[in-house]
Amino acid sequence: MPNGRLLLLDSASLYFRAFFGVPDSIKAPDGTVVNALRGMLDFVATLKTEFDPVAMVACWDDDWRPQWRVDLMDTYKTHRVGEDGAEGDTTEGLLGPQVPLIAEALALLGIPVIGAAHAEADDIIGTLSSEWDGPVDVVTGDRDLFQLVDDARSVRVLYTSRGGVANPDLVDNAWMRERYGIEASQYVDFAVMRGDPSDGIPGVPGIGDKTAAVLLNEFHDLEGIIAAADDPTSSIKPRVRQSIKDSADYITAARSVVAVRRDACEISAWKLEVLTDDQQSAFRAFADRWGITGAADRVLEALSS
């Protein structure tokens, strides 16, 4: 396996960001809105230029709400479910048609698009970041993936929530300590206690970021916290103690829901290659059809350098 840097794209996080960041006046000759497609290609160009990975993989939500997670927690992403049971459309139908185009464009550029049955993109990212023999950068606006940060293995997160793709936060263990007061290895337990309304994870009532960090610093992990809650001589305050005890079933389920899988897919010796003339011609034909020739020029230049 190569020892160079692998860049893992949280694809949905990025194409949603592109969709909302690029005007929907960007259209193909047939009138199809292609703002997310253009934005995603510009993201790829920026990331290749700034971080110079040897390989780049687009991690895909083949199953954005796996049933096994719903079986553990029936509130999981419930608020996102549309009338047909699919992920709710908050974009008036303008993004959906672009998603397969984005996948096609990435494949034409030689960037693998990897998903797996019963797995979210987070699970693909968790698996590949664990198996790659070299440094890994995870590009996402999703805090859940902070759990993958591992200084010893040079795994970090390029967090796009504030500075965007051009200026992401470089999340390592020091960043985690400064931001949350915990080690990256404690993030799953931290997230379980704090909760995450955006994913329908309620958290332990009465416990927010600060209390979760205090508990983890004193008792190290959820097992230690639960044991301390059962110990009347521990330092946990009565209200928090009772809340933890009342939430025992939730904590057990939520930990499995929040933790990403590390066995979702196979890993290969991927490597970014300069496209052949035929490959470039195929990609340019695609770009001409969808009216994104400027973005095509930028991404081809970035990938050839």
C-alpha cells in the first residue's frame, strides 16, 4: 500500500456545501442546474493543489440511514425522512439530479467513488482511514468524523464548517483538546452524552459539552462514567448522576450508532494518475455537455501537477 497521503472526501457533505455555496443560476445548455457539480469539481482542484495527496477517494452514502442504526435508535435521522421514506428534499429538486453527475465526473477523473450496502459514507471513511498505510486527511463538515483523528497514525480531519474547503480547520488531537477539552479518542463517548440533534441523537438530558468533557476527564470513558454514577461516593452531582442512570439503555445504543464502522469495504492501492489523452477527451466531452468547461480546465490542471 502506498505511504503517501490519502484524501477521503465526505461526498455528501461537500456537494451540499457546493450546492448552497454556488449560485443556482449556473446551468447546463439544456437548463439543468449544475452549481453543485461545478462547485464539487472546484473543491477537488483546490484540495489537490493545497494538500497534494497521492490518492483521493469519494466516499458515498449508499445507505444514508442504515436500518441497523434505526433498529438501535428509532430517532436516528427521523427528521430528514421524506414522505417516500427517502432523505427529505430541502433543495426543491435541484440537487438530486446533480448527484449522479457528480459521481460520473469523479469517476471520469479517475477518483474512485466508494460506497457499500448498509453503510454511510462515514463508515467508508472510518474503514479506509483505519486501513491505509500512510497519512490520511478526511474532508468533511461533519463533527462525527472527529472520532477518527489519530496523531500516531497521522489521521486528521480537514473540517470545512467554518473556513470552507479553501481554509479548513486542521483537526488533530491538540485542536480537539483546545476546542472540546477531550482527547480525540474520547469523541464518540462525548458525542453520545452531548447528543446531536442534526442526526436525531438526543444525548443524556442535562449534559452538554462542558459537563461531558468534565466527566470524561475525570472518569475517562462511558464505562467509567456509568460506574461512577452507580457509586454514591463519586463526585458526580445528584442531578447528573440520576440522568446518567436513567439513560443507560440510550447510552448503550447510541455508542453503537455514533461509532463509525471499520469494516465496511475493501481497500485498494489507489493512486491519482495523470489522465491519458482519451480520458481527458471523455471528461471534456462530459464538461461540454453540462456547461462546466471552466471547472474542467481547473481540475484537469490541478490533477496534472
